[in-house]
Amino acid sequence: MSNADKHDLNGGFYLEDLHVGQRFASGTHAVDEAQIKAFAGQFDPQPFHLDDATAKHTMFAGLAASGWHTAAITMRLLVDGGAPIAGGVIGAGGEIAWPKPTRPGDILQVKSEILDVTPSRSRPDRGMVTVRSETFNQRGEIVQTLTAKLIVPRRPAA
Amino acid sequence: MSNADKHDLNGGFYLEDLHVGQRFASGTHAVDEAQIKAFAGQFDPQPFHLDDATAKHTMFAGLAASGWHTAAITMRLLVDGGAPIAGGVIGAGGEIAWPKPTRPGDILQVKSEILDVTPSRSRPDRGMVTVRSETFNQRGEIVQTLTAKLIVPRRPAA
């Protein structure tokens, strides 16, 4: 884990501090059944996210978190230090996949790697950084991959 | 809106009922400041999603919803009838982009179009359907595009 690399005291790395291959690791978040049902009740009220007994007879074969819940938890882990970017974690978009569902009792952690760093041609104060973030459960299985394009500021002139 | 096309009474379209070019429209959801701050407080606690005054001086130039909040609201609109798929809306992943932020007071609606329908070779009971879902605000601006791969069951033998 290279979070300590060259970390700006004002809250993260500027575009100039980031390079292809750089890696970050987040803290962890423990997911329980109450969280899964609360998120699903609000945003994804389908039986396999809400009801244990019904979920057993679906494709998920048991209660599973909404993929968007896994995405939201991943974002929280990135914001809490898993992606220490100056100015915050601001995504323009990306590709997401959920190879396995998040289950009650899972402990999630996000490991990220910088894939590309491109200064903006039109906006000299910023650039675009491509980051692949893999969200792991406590068994080392990947529950989400996210390849995101982040808008990252350049270091302001002193 | 062609939701009434050939709708299965048991809760949605099977793979056989879907075809390229088919369109669906969701209901609407009104987003307010309290919702934006509640979601951000839990999943994306960054100043531009939490504090009006601070947000004015960021890239967002005012309070904006987390992109993941827009995604979660989009999912709710799809589940509530915007994507009437038999067995539910089950995504394997997709591509997401947020061309504009969701703002307090926005009224969101999702319009979807089927881009591809492919029966599974290995699993005769299902297939993969690619759907592009655009989330609009009340000014007709697109706040999110999502091109998702959904797992859709075939109609069971009678």
C-alpha cells in the first residue's frame, strides 16, 4: 500500500503526484442484513435484496445486496481514504461489473490502481485519471470492479 | 411508451418478449436537498454533496447529488416499472456516465431502449439483454446514461 507516497497535507494527490501503476488500499466496511434491506427498501426493492426465504429460490440463492449498494459502499471506502485525491473523488463515469453478490456478513475492502493520467488540453487546471477499483470480500473474492474516470486538479501555482 | 406491448401478468417481459429498439419509460422521482444530503452523509460525504455554501466554490458550483445517488434513484425507477423484466432487474454490470449533476428540486425520469438480446449458449433458461437507460431531469437534460447488461429469464415451458 503506497498511500503514504507523496501525500498532500491539504487532502490528497494532485494530478502531478499520480502515475500509472500507483496503488491505493481502502479501509474496510462490514455489511450486515439490516444495511442490505435498508438500502434495497429505498432504492432496489426486489425480493432477493429484501427477503431471505424468497431470495433462496432466485438466481442469487440467498439474500444479496443490490449492486448499487456495493457501489455506494465502495464509494464511501474510496472517499474515506481509498482514493486520496486533492479536491475529492469526482467521477465522470466508468465501467462497473458485479462478478459476485455482496452477502450479509461480508467485510469489504477496495484496492485501486491508476491506469492512466491525462492532462486536459482545454482546461489547464485539471486532468483525467483512469482508476480501476476492485472491491473484495473477506474471502478475497471480487464483488465489484469499477474502472472510473476521475477529474483531478493540478497543483495550484505556489 | 410501449410498456403495454406484450406484458406478462406475472410481472414482466421474458427474453422472448424483448426485441432491439423496444422502449420503456419510468415514472418520476422528485429529488430534494434532504435526500441528497442523507445519501451523501452515508455513502459519499464530500462537501459538494453536503454543504451548499462550500459547494458553490467547487467544480459543481452548487449542491449536487452523488452520482451514485443518481444511479440508485435510476434503479428505483427501473424497478418500479421502468424496466418491466420477468424475474426482476438483475444487472451483471455496465457503463455509466454522469454528463450533468442532479440538483435539489430535480424531477428525474428514466427512458430505456433495448440494444441487444442474446440467448445464453450454456444456460437454456436465460439470456443477456443490453439496455441503454437515460435519466432525464425536468429540463430534458441527461444526468446519467447507463448501458447495462441484464440477465433475463426465458419463458418457462407451459
